[in-house]
Amino acid sequence: MLVDSPPEQRAETAPAPPTRRAVRAFGLLVSVAVLVLVALASIAIGAKGLSPEQVWHGLFQDTGTYGDVVVDERLSRTVLGLLAGAALGLSGAVLQALTRNPLADPGLLGINAGASAAVVTAITYFGVTSLSGYVWFAFVGAAAVGALVWFLGGSRGATPVRLALAGTAISAALYGYLQAVMITDDAALGKMRFWTVGSLASATDSTILQVLPFLAAGTLLALGLARPLNAVAMGDDTAKALGADLNRTRALSMLAATVLCGAATAACGPIAFVGLMVPHAVRSFTGPDLRWILPYATVLSPVLLLGADVIGRVVARPSELQVGVITALIGGPVFIYLVRRRRTAQL
């Protein structure tokens, strides 16, 4: 189900007045400050209560118990949350522009399903048990599905509708396969139960280093597509009139979204709604210009992800709720609200 683009998105993106650019720039600085505060809260707050002095000693002085908790656990998951949140937000913003659907998210093109199916396969048939082992399977699965969606969507003649339909069909098939394997294999069910929810708790330095090159490359590619995606978001005829290469822009956008979402899903599991909510909310402040939407999504998506992770650690002490559960609890009502307030287009 696609959603009509807002009227302002179908008009040409004109340069913003100086005062509006200043407001946007100031808002971005405020967003960075909020991100810093949330990141500090992620380091300071956890399932195990520590005083500010203990957190400080764990970060800079203590190599014992406090150091293990603060540096090895909280700092690693905070860094991974920053990277994964930025990747999910960027991929969501790119896919919303690519499909001209403001309610699109990284799961629309089957990327999450591809990563999940690959991890199930790795655990069940190849005996892979460690995160450092199946992170590569997850990434390859996401990339393979992204390429398949692009091929089935028409390749050089790909359109937003074709890409969305191809992604939906492949997602349904892969999730059917995933459920069939997990139901018939108790060992796979037990090992996959934690990963499929989506969590930052397994973050390690090794995991971060494995996905960092892909996240960096995908981020640079996505940010570099802001101008051509502005043209694509106006419609094919307008984009062609402006000299945009539709096929090249769509192919690179698919590549960027696949790399970003695939790497984030490989490291954290499929985390829903971050790539949907943040770009959609940002657009109401920045307008349709992706030169502002993409930087805002890069900064504010980790705010949502890390904030949800902190909430999950606090509400279930001394245990914790995975971040994927919290984002789903937040995102479900928000998604219903967005659907109810917008007119849907009949295909």
C-alpha cells in the first residue's frame, strides 16, 4: 500500500530563505547536543545501578568490575547504537524518497527478511553460533535480497511501485521459510529468539569493527545522493526534465539502503520502526529537502534507538527488555496514527 506524497514533495525543492536555513542549522546543532546527552545517559544508566562516581572510575580509572561494566558493556553498546541508529534512519529516509512513500521503512524492500533468513540458515545448517560468525551471513542475505528486489523490480525500468511489490513478496516468502525452520528445529528457535527481537546487548568491539566499514561507506553514499533523490522524489517526468539519471539514482539508492540496513541488522537483529518514524518526523520540520532530512535522520535516529535501549534497561531491572521490543511498543501506535491521518492511494 503506497501513500500519496505530500503536495510540497511534488513541487520543486527551492532554496530555503536564509532565516529558514539558519533555523534548520540551529535545529541540527540542538539535535547533536541531544544525541550527546542520550549517549552519556546510555553509558551512565543500566540494569545494574552505578553512581556517577563509579561510572567515571569505570571509564577512566578502574580496570576491574566497574571498568568491565562501563567500558566493555555499556560503552560498546552505546557506540553500536549510535552507528546502527544512524544507519537505520538514513536507509529509511533514502527508501522513503526512492519509493515516494513517506511511510516506507527498511523492511519494505525485504532487507530485514533477507538478513534474518540468512542467520537462520547459518545457525541451522552450518552450525554457526557466534555473532562474529553469523554477522557475515546476515549481511550477505540482506545484500542478496536487495539485488533480487532490484532485478524483479525491473532493473533499468524499476519504478517505486515495482520495487515495493517485489520487496513485499520476497519478505513474505522469506519469513515463511524462517518460521518453518524455527518451528521444526528447537535449537535454531532457541538461538534465534534473542537475535530476531533486535538488541544492542551483544555489542562487542569485534562486532563494531566488522560492520564499521560498511556503515561508513553506506553513509557517505546516502548523503551524496541527497540532490538526485530530491529530483526523483518529484516524480519521474520532473526528474527527467531536471536531467536526473533515474536508473543510476535508484540503483545507488538501493545499494546505499541495502548496505546500511544490512550491516545494522547483521549486528543488532531486525529493529523495527526507527527507519520509519524518524525520517517521517524530521520531514515535518525540514520540509522535503533531503539535504536536510538525511543529516537530521543521521543524528536523531540514534537518539531514538539509544533512548529506547535505556528505557529497556530501566523498566525491567535487574533484567532488561531488548531495544527491539521498546521501539515496537513506541512505533506501533505512532504508525497507526500516521496511517489514520493520511489518505492512502489505491493501487
